[in-house]
Amino acid sequence: MRYNIKDILDIGPHCIERFIDSQTLAQMPNLEIALAGCSNLSGRYCVARSAPLEHTLFYTLAGQGKLTTQNEQYTLNANTLIVLPAKQSFEVKIDAEHWDVIWLNLANTKRWQHLNLAQALVLTEQKLEPLHLAMELLYSEPNANLRESVTPILSHYLNATLQNNSQGAAHNRLISLFEEVDKRLQFDWTIEAMCEHVHYSSPHLHRLCQAQFGKSPIQQLIYLRIERAKNLLLNTAWPISHVASYVGYSNIFNFSKRFKKSVGVSPSEFRK
């Protein structure tokens, strides 16, 4: 199901929010945090953003919220962190008697470029209480110098949590893609088909493949096809045309040419 999301700001009188901006903490621009806050929500609360410019983070302290993106719905329980990439529409609302949450809007800059994910990233069992306490201190501490001392805490928890988990999610999705490719080598795997499978742009998929395999997506596809072909040539009596078809080459001449370029000998010579 695809959800149509329009901008909404519906905050009832029982909701309490404490905003943190550059006036509260002068280092906010250096951290590339556009805005942040601590919220104790009850009653009426619904906020929706259509293609926001910043990455948005919600960390649930207690209670329960509900998030809707264009393609999915998520329940936000305690100790759940959700990362919403910039330019992807979303709606959040309270989904219980109360919802206590901290939230941050991170600038869509090089520092946070690893958050340009294909879809929302949901991380459960997160322990970000120090980040919450640091944000509460920023709001309540009148001494500006003491507020500045909190900066390393914000930086540490954001970098450690987001860098490790977003890269891990990208890695897992990439591995899952090529596991699927390996299961269906006969399929017409174009760049477009791979990108659609993992919801990545072509340049982003290319960067991830180069980092993980040292190959482009198409080069990794060819590698998997040739490795399977080698196995079939050695362990079956299938005609070479059948092997070629099984690994995605409808034309035996193209298969033989690609095989010899990769292995150094023709399929028939390799089998011998």
C-alpha cells in the first residue's frame, strides 16, 4: 500500500515540547543539527512532512508512537530509534496515552550523507539515555559555558549510533541483493532491476559495490555467473548451451566470449 502524505501540524494543548536551537547551543551549526527537542506528548499530536530537507530522528523514551512513510507503517516503542532520510515524506502521531520522545533534525550535508538511505531505518533496543539527559541539560542549564560542555556527548552518540547502524543496514541490504541475484542468475539483472530491488539510486549502488566487492554491480553479477558456470561445467554433463542459459546468457557465443575473457580459456577447454 502506498500512503499519500501531506504537511500536517496538529499539536494539542497537553503536549509539552522543549526546543533546542543555535541560541540554546552555539555549537549546533558545527554539529550540523538544524533543530532538536525533547517532547512529552499526550492527547492530540500529529506531524507530517512532505519531502523534508533534513534527516529526522525520533528516539522513543516511553509510551508509543506510530510512523507512516509512503510505503510502510512502523510502531515506535521504548528504546526504538528511527532514522528518516531527507526528502522522504513521513507522518508521526501518538499511538498510546502518552509518547515521550527526543527528536533531531540533521542537515543533509556531507557529514550525515550516510543517512541518505532508501527507506526509514528502524533500530530497536537502543540505549540513548545519555543523549536524552544531555539534551534536557541543554534546555535547563542557564550557564552557556556549561551548555557547551555537552557538545562532545551529542557528537559521540550521534556519530557512534548512526554511522555504525546505517552502514550495517546498507551492508546487509547489499549482501541480500546479491544473494537474490545468485539464486536467479538466469534473470535479466539490469542495473535498473538491481536498484529497484534494494531501492537505491544507481550511483549509490555503484559506490556500495565498489566498497564491498571492489567491483561494479554488473561486474559482480558477471563474477557470480562465471563462478556458477565453472561449477556446472565441472560437475554436470549439461551441454554448454544449457549452462549458458542457466547463468543468464541466451546467446552461447556471448557466453563463451565472456567466459574466456574472465577465465582465460573457453568453456569447452575449461571442462576438459
